[in-house]
Amino acid sequence: MFDRVVNVAYNFVRELSTTTFCIIMAILITLGFYYLARFLKANKKEAPKLAKVSYLLMSVLIIVVFVVLTNIRY
């Protein structure tokens, strides 16, 4: 079951056109740095600790997805 899911993901990413892939990568990297900026801004203010951790985790997760998709494609 896991192999099928991985194969579908690999085939989907590899079959994307270059333009579509670049647009998806641009969106992911923009969101990653957006959440990183929100995390850094939340650290300056007295924001709830839950929001700080959430912004950091989302930033790391999106940047990891960016790296994984880039490694699959190239």
C-alpha cells in the first residue's frame, strides 16, 4: 500500500510540466518564508506560545516538502 502511494506521488511530480512545477515550487517557498516571518514576528510580541510553535512547524514542514519535491523532480 505504501509503495503504491509513493509511486503515485513520484509519477505525479515527474509528469508535471516545467511551468506548473515552477509555480508550485514558488508558492511553497513563499508560504514557507511567510510562516517563518510570522514566527519571527510572533516572537517579538507577546503572542500565545501555541501560535509561535505552529508558525515554526508550518514553516519547516513547507520547506521540507519543497526540498522533497525538488529531489523527486531532479
